[in-house]
Amino acid sequence: MKNVIVYGPGCKRCETTAAMVEEGAKKLGIEVNVTKEIDYARIAMAGVVSTPGIAIDGKLVHAGGLPDPAKLERWLAES
């Protein structure tokens, strides 16, 4: 199981990003545990300057705007 953290204040883009992670994982047949981090201090400590951000198994893979679905699937498969 992969642990995925979506960093952001809970905006629509952040919610969409979390849904994209879940959809991409389902498409690939990968189990994921998606959590949302909304605390600004923790977001900054993770190195996210622009939200939403995505970390997979502790590695920050994306920050700022909605991720490209193909790239997201690649990150999930590789991580």
C-alpha cells in the first residue's frame, strides 16, 4: 500500500487532486491511503510552496496546480 499525502488548504483543486490520486491508483490496481494535510506550517515544512502538493511514500512529487493524469499514474507506479 502506498501512502499519499495531498497538501493544501482544502480548496476545490486540492479535493480534485485527492480524487485524481484515488482514481489513478484504482486504474493501476494499486492500493493507496490518501490523507490530506491542511496545516500551513506542515505544508511549508514539506517544501510545498504552491498547492496542491502530492507526496508519495514520503517523497514530494508535485506542487502547484492539478497534476497531469499520465504523470500522476507514472508517479504512483514508480514510487
